[in-house]
Amino acid sequence: MSAAEMSGPVTGTASTGRPGDRRVSLQLPDVAALGPVTARRMRRAVAVYAVFWVLGSLPGWLGAGPALTAAGLGLVLPGGGFLYGGSPVLAAVTLLVFLLALITWWFAGPVVLPPVVWVVTAGLSALAVDPAEVVPAARVVVPAAVVVLLVAAVVVHRLRHAAQRRTRERLNAELARADVVITGPPALPSDLPVAESSADDLAHLRYALDMALQPVAEFRGFTILDQYREAALRYQLTALCNGVAMSQFTRTPAFSGYVAEAQRNAIEKVLLRRVWGYWRTENLWGNLSTNRDPLDTDENIMLSGWHGTMVGAYSVLNDDRYSAPGGLTYRWSDDEAYAHDFHALAGQIHRSMLASDYALIPCEPNWIYTVCNTFGINTLLAHDAVHGTTLFDDVRDRLHHSYEHEFLRPDGRIVGVRARHLGLSWNFWAGAAVQLNTTFWLHAGFPDLAQRAWWLLRERELDTTDGLPALPLGVVSRLDPGNYTLGRDTLGLIGITMAAREVGDEETAAAAAARLADREPVEERHGARRYADSSPLVNFYGVLGRFGRRSGLRDLLAHGAVPEAWRTGPRLAEVAYPDVLVARAVTDGHALDLVLRPGDGPVRTTLAVDRLVPGRTYTALGTGVDTVTADDAGRALLEVDLGARHEVRLH
């Protein structure tokens, strides 16, 4: 348990009334200009570069020939050899190509690309140099320019860090007055409210269900672009699966049927080569390895963590079939497959976090993303909840320290990405959109960090000039990551809804949801609704935000909060989809209460109920019979006429 969670019991109004509720301190830590691991990585990188800087500068300093001097200066600085050769245009082009190589390395992990571009352009400058056109001053200017740039970068970083520390002091004065509570484990079934879905909720859920319930090998309606970045199929499937799982948890915990099948389909789609096969390429050009096994690595949390969160939520809510040996087999071809299971997913994350100096582990080769690691954390939490292990406890303290001292700025902004080997980060990857997503997914494991991130977002980032929350206008806030197009801040509003609802700020969540409802055009087909101008990924996240509640993710994954009554009591096992839409299904361990709606007009249909006491007779209100007797397997069939909202009670 983190220090911030170890304070006394809560007496404020923010408490949920659970015995384990705790008040948290949101004070920002005193963060060094560079975290200890980051500082070591950067010192090592500078030391290695210094060797090349000296070796590249020596030919010019010692009066070597033009070709050797150009090659050396090209190693000192991309384009340096062309500058020496009197070709500033080629020098600028070289520098631009090198920057594009760096971006590509960040985009998809080809670690060989930047050094190849660097070395090849240095060699080309040696071949192209004309002794009559050389610029002798470049022998000194190019090496000196690098030193000046490095010193300037250090100075700018130090000045920015000092300004952020001053901001921290002001923020801590405000944070000291914040009264924030994190929720403890649910103690009673009443701590787990089960709401009823509206007709609009069910229509948006149908969009996700229709996508998930198609045959596992089919991807009709999904965005098929690249499998490396945010629009990849694995991210669409994770958002889809977790949205459906959240609907089951908060609305229909006593129903399996099509909501469980939809989750299984999404989980099993990830096992297809077209979803996970990107790792062959990334491991080849990122680690120079031909190993195609997606879990035989200390990286790739963008698969193990995201898939593990899907499997974890399903396992908490339904069954542990994916924990059986070979339960998750990633198939490359008819002759090649990698047989794993839920234990293997969690084990890969656990081992890699224990071995990592940062505790956090990479997605693409080299690149560590804070939000991706929240999925790894959630996988460990769910595995612990289902199997009674202590995987998260083993890494909790080191992860918490790293989030606070390696991936946090003094002003409280979470650093979204950092290079594992170089320690570098991109400052632009610390914007409000990154903070929102991380806040939601981090709340299950580190609610203190998530609550602080939300407080900072709400107080410093959200625009509420018209009384409704919105992200600051900008390219990132208008980007739909599911198809890389610019539009409105739809995902930002959904992110506000998700994060605010999860941390308990229902007022802000409801305001963001209201803006979405008023502004976003909706397309409806066969009873399924979606935001017409947004990608499937954004719509799937919309479902997740719609069905969330305070500590919904935390209760589901960190606490595995499925009461014994839900696990063993009567359950609606099967209905005909889409004829029957289940708006609410809950059991107290003895009775079953349902709210149903017709999906395609009035219908007479049969409901299958299981987990009854074999041979017991139940009163069946709202059905075509007064009573029903369970068979030897504890099952019964009930016929109902659906014309509108309809309640059924079996007791």
C-alpha cells in the first residue's frame, strides 16, 4: 500500500460509507530534474555518444583528408559531413530524414533505422565531398554546435524544471485543502449498485455487441489501417470488450448470455495472427530477433497488458476458462502456435516488471508508455483477484515510486512516454488527453495517483466557460486515434466521462455526457446507435464511459467484487439476441430480478435460467406461468411476451 493510502478513516461527505474508505493526501512529491534511473540512462547515452563525438571530430582536427573528415563530421551530427562539403541543402535534408527516422522508431519500434540513416548519410557525405568546395570552419563548428545544443538543452530543461517546481509549490498549497477519498473493498452487496440501462444505453451497447458477435474470424465494421499505433485492432478489441464487461458488471451481473459471448469473441479475436502478428515485425526490427512468440519477451505490454485486462475482467465476471493450459493460444499458422493462458499473460508482466529498473516495461521495443503499463497493472490485479496470487503486491511499491519519480513532472503532469535505453521523453506526450486516459486506467491500482491527476485536470486543464467541460482546443484534442482524422473533441469528452465517473466526480461526468448527447450526430442501424462522425474505437470507449460508475474499474479488477450471491444465485443464462435486450439482471442469491426490453418490436420469446436449486419450484412473475420447477441441472425455461419495458421476477 502506498503511503498516501495509509491515513486514517474518513469522516467527510466524500466517503461511500464502506469500512475501507480512506482519505488521501494529494501532495505532489519533490521530483528531481531527472529521476535516478533516467539520469543513469542519460549519462550512459551521453558517454557513448561522447566517444563517437571524439572519434568523428579527430580527422578534422588532425588535418585528415576531406573524405575522412566528412565521414567523421557526419557521425558527429547527421548532415555534418554535407555541411563540411559545402552542401547546406543536403545537410538540412539529412537532418530532416534523421528526424523522420526517429519518429518512425517511436511510431513502430525499428531501432535500427536511426543509426542506419546516421551511418549511411555520413558515408554518402564522404563519397560526395569535393575538396574544392569544403568549408574548413565546419571542422570546429559542427562539433561545437553539438556541445552548444546539448548545453542549451540542459539549461532549458533546468529552467523549465525550476518553473514547474514553483508551480508545484502553488499547487500543493491548494491540494492541502482538497478532501478526497478512495474507496475500500465493497463490504456489502449494497456497495455494488446495479442500475437499469435506458433504451439509449441499450442502443449504444448494441453497436458494440453487433461488432463482437460476428464470427471470430471476421472484422466487419472495424477500422483496418495499421497494427502498430492507436488504430490497431487490439486496441479496438480491448475497448469493445471492456465496455461490454463494464455493462455486465454495473447493469446485468446476473446475466451471461450474449454479453459473455461478446467478451469471449473479442478475447479470441486477439489470438488471430492479423491482430497479434505485428510482434514478428517489431521484434525483428526493434530487437533484431526472429522470435515470434508474443510473450517470450520483457516488452510488448501493448499485447500482454491489454489482452490481460480483457481476460481478467471476463474471468472475474464469468469463468476462468482462459486460465486452463493452452486457453490462450496465439496461432501463427496451421503448424505454428504459441500456447499460453491467463497465468502466462500475468506472469510475463510480473517477471518483466521485477526485472526492469523502471518497474514499468516497454510497449514497442524501447518505448515505455505510462498508460500501457496501467493495463499491465490491471492484469496483475485481476489475476490476483481470480487466483489469490500476490503478483501486484510484489511490484506495487516500485511501480508507485517510478510513476512519481521517473514519470511525473514537478507540476503534476504524467510523462506519457520514455525511451527505455536513452531515458528521453517527448514533452508533447504529456497533454490533457494522455492524462485523462491514464487517470481512468490507473485508478484500480493506484487510486491516489489517479485522484490527484483528475484534480489537476479538472482545476487546470478543463475548459468550463459555458458550464460544460471540454478539453482545450488543439490538434491532439481533436484527433480521433481510431482513424487518425481530425474532428471534434469527442474522445476527450468520452475520456472526461470515463475518468470523472471512475473517481467519483459524477457531476462533471454527467455534464460531459450531456454535451455529447446534445452535440454528437448519431447514426442508427437496426436498433444499434453510434456516434456517426467517430471511429469504432471512440464509440467503444463511449460504451465504457456510459456504463461506468464510481470505482467501477477498481471494484471489478482490484477487488474482484463479485459477491457470492452473484456467483451462485439464479442467473439468466440465455436469451435470443437481438429480440431480447437485458436492461437489468441481479440476484440476491435466491431470487432473480430482470428488466427486459424488446430489441426488434413485440415478441414472444423463451428465457433460459440456470443456477437454480434442482427440483425447487419458483414463483415466476411477469412470465406466461405462475410457477416453474428447476430440472435436475438447476435450469428452467420461461416464456414471456415483450412489447415494451418488462419486469420478470423469479423467487
